[in-house]
Amino acid sequence: MADSATPAPGGSPRQIVPVIAMMMTMALSYGISIPLVSFVLESRGYSSGLIGLLAATPSVALFAIAPFVARLVRIVGARPLAWISLLTVAASVGLLPVLDNLPCWFLLRIAMGVADGILFSVSESWINMLAGDARRGRVLAIYTSVMAAGFAIGPALLGLVGTEGWLPFAVATGIILTGLLPLSLTGPGLPDLDGTASHGLMGFVARAPTLSLAVLLTGYVDAVLISLLPVYGLRSGLSASASALMITVGALGSLLLQYPIGWLADHVDRQKVFLGCGVGLVAGALLLPFVAGKSILLWPMLLLWCGACFGLYTVAMTLLGQRFTGPELVVGNAAFAALWGIGGITGPVIAGEAMDRFGKEGMPGTLAAGGLVFLAIGLWRHHRRKPTSSA
């Protein structure tokens, strides 16, 4: 179905909660397996470059599969594809200690990225269609908050199970397999995602450039903050512990502020909330040099800044579900996954190079520049078209 679809009343919590629960198991396992593999390779003396390459492999695979997700859904069916993808992710993690050599690990990470791309596209399409327009922002805010919590808790579990032997791999695999239970509880009421979309990924980007840029930018910001914010803190005079705390406070902000942002998206003009998050991104990037290492205002600023940055993705998903449904929505979610992957791969490279060339302020400078481009395009399209179709 094309964009500007008639808003659906939404599904029941009995349909929405199991899908979100299934995806939380994915976030938990992802949060465990990605750093786990890095720790194992580090202990074996592999170079940082190779470790980073293996860590980026799932994102590359996710990007590669994105153009084919809608076709696979049409051929196989959304629910069977979700089962296959979940089992593939479990196998790709569970086989790591069995096929314990680097070439096999690259192949397993590719399989994981492909399955992740399919699962995220299908499940986020289900959640968006089940949410209904009246509560879409809040439901998607809960989903993004749950996913953020899963990604944050996953690495902490490594402190309990360790990084040696079979146990951490078995725990990660077991968590993924628990996702089969909520998937089996979804029942027959899941939305139909079959059918033929009228456009592919590039067609979607052409029809929704502001949404596409927002997701690309959020993926960029996410990767930059995780990888370079502690470095920025150290170069600003903060201690190592305080620099690491910057990520924790930022993650807390992205977790706590999503529901208020989702509530706003359900009660006021979503385009204004969308652009407001962009303003918050730019403002935080410009303020960072003035508060880092010098002011207690750094901590509340980080809380609000990261909340606004990731609110951009929450509202983008809300607008996506408002405009598209069925196979069109699957294509949109696949495009989101691909764009996030591109942002995540390029972000640390571009921002790191900017820090080398222009000093530590090059990092927030690239974030502010990206935010300004988003605002320029978003404001132009907002004033050029009606608010409901200007994304």
C-alpha cells in the first residue's frame, strides 16, 4: 500500500508485547556477543583493526540484505521468515566456539547480520502497524527504550558469566532461543506484510529523504558517541572513569527521554517534534566544548542531548508508520536498517579523521554539521508540503 495510508486503530497489547519481548532478547544477545568476540580476539593478540573489521561485519551484511527483505517476505512469508532468522542468529552465536577459527567467524558474523536485518525489518513493521496512529509514538518509544536497555544490559552480563570458555556463548545463544517463546505467542493476528511494494530502497529514500537522513544521522551519532566520546572526555581533561561515565549518562538519557518524546509525537505536530529533536542534536553538539571538563552542566546536557539524538529515530519510525503500511513499510524498515548501518560504519571514520585534523572539537563539529543539514532539508520540505507528507 502506498504512503499516506489511512491510520489503523492498532492491535492489542497481547500482539505488541510478544514482538517487543522477542526483539529484546535480540538486543541482549547482541550486547553480549559483540563485545565478547572482541574480548576473545584481543586475548589472542589480534590487531585492533582486525577486531574492528569483524565487529563491523554484521552491519555490512545487514546493509547488503536490505534490498531483498521485501522480496523474501513476499516469497517465504513474514512469520516463517522471523522463525528462520531467529534460529539463524542463535546458530551464528552458538557455533562460534565450535567453529573456532577466524574465517568461520567472519562467515558466522555475516549470517548474523543477514538474519538481524530481516528480523529487524519484519518485527519493526509489525510493531508499527500494530501500534495504531493514536498511540504510535508512545508504543515505538517503549520499543526503542526496551532495545536500548537490552543493548546496555548485555555487556554487563559478561561481568557475571566471564569471557572465557563456552559459558558466555551458551548464555547468549540461550537468550536468543528464548525469543522463540514470545514469537509463538503472537497468534494469528499479526499484520499482513505480503504483497509487492511499488518502490525499492532508493525509491523509498527519494520519497522520504528527511526520514532517511534522520536515520543515517542517528546511526552516525550512535557510533561516534560510543567510540569517540570517551576520547573526547579524556582530551577535555576528564579522568578515565568520568570519560567512560559520559557514555553511561548519555545512554540513560536516550533511555529515559524516549517515552516523553513519543508522548509529544502523539499529542502535537509530529513534524515539529521531529525537527525539535534535530535542534536538540545541533545545540548539544555546539554546547559540548563549553561544558566538557569545565562545568557540572556537562551531565544534564549529555542526558538531554542524547535523548534528543535518539528521539530523532523514535519520531522517524513514528512518521514512517504514519505514511506507509504493508510491503511499503517493510521496504522502509529495511532502508532504515541499511541507513543506520551506513551511519554506523562511516561515523567513527569521519569523526575520528576530523579530530585528527582539527583537534578534539572536530568530533562535535561533524555532529553539528550533520544536524544542520538535516534541519535545512527538513525545514525546506516542511514548508514546501503539508505536514503529514513532508518527511
